[in-house]
Amino acid sequence: MTPEAEEFLRRAIDLAATARKSGNPPFGSLLVGPDGTVVAEDHNTSITDNDISAHPEFKLAKWAARELDPETAAGTTMYTSCQPCGMCAGAIARSGLGRVVYALSGDQLDGLKPGGGFAPVPEEGPALHDEARVPVDGYYS
Ligand SMILES: [Zn+2]
């Protein structure tokens, strides 16, 4: 980890403290361009927005996909106070960001929670392949 990267992580940790002071879960993130310029930053607002998707990583991934061209997005690094959760990791992958650098790991975070992490919801499938593929066939070609 470079000293510059540690400074960006410290900014993410400051944003996490801001989130907590505002009554939200303590997480913060920023996007940094290849020249070291901070292009966007945010903190968790899932309580005050009453929105389970208001994680800073998710908000920044949506912002990048909407506001940045793909080449610019690919040149950015997300610095975040905690390893992105599954929801955010999926959004980050879809947004085309170049890299993620985090402070706390997801396991380290779970270790700080009395009840640990979220239990996975049972899934069932695949099913109805011939019917389900009809609206998809040809879409990606
Ligand atoms: Zn998340």
C-alpha cells in the first residue's frame, strides 16, 4: 500500500465517521482518477434515505456508470472504508471501475458486529429453461 493510497483510505474513513455522525451506518468511499484527483465521494445514507441500497460504493458505482465514459471509469480507483458487500461488488463490476482499495475486510467487519453478517437467502433453480430463454435469445448477439 502506497502512502498516497493510505491517504485516500483515511479520507474514506473520515467519510465513514461522517456517515455515523449523520445517523447512518459507518461507511465512506471515494473515486480517484488516474492523476490522483478525487472525482466523487459519498457516505452511507441507508437510514436517513430509508434505502437499503444507499451504500457509498453502490451510489458511486451508479454515478460513475451515468456520468463517466467507459474509458474514464476504467481509469478510476474506488477507495472505501470497508470491502464492498455483494450488492456493491456487483454494481462496481457493472459500472466498469478500474480497481477497488479497501481498509476493513468484510470478515473484519463481521467480527465487529455482535450477530456477524447477513444470512444468505435460500435460492432455488434453475427451472423452466426452454421458456425462460425465449426473451433472452438473441439479445446479446
Ligand atoms: Zn454495499
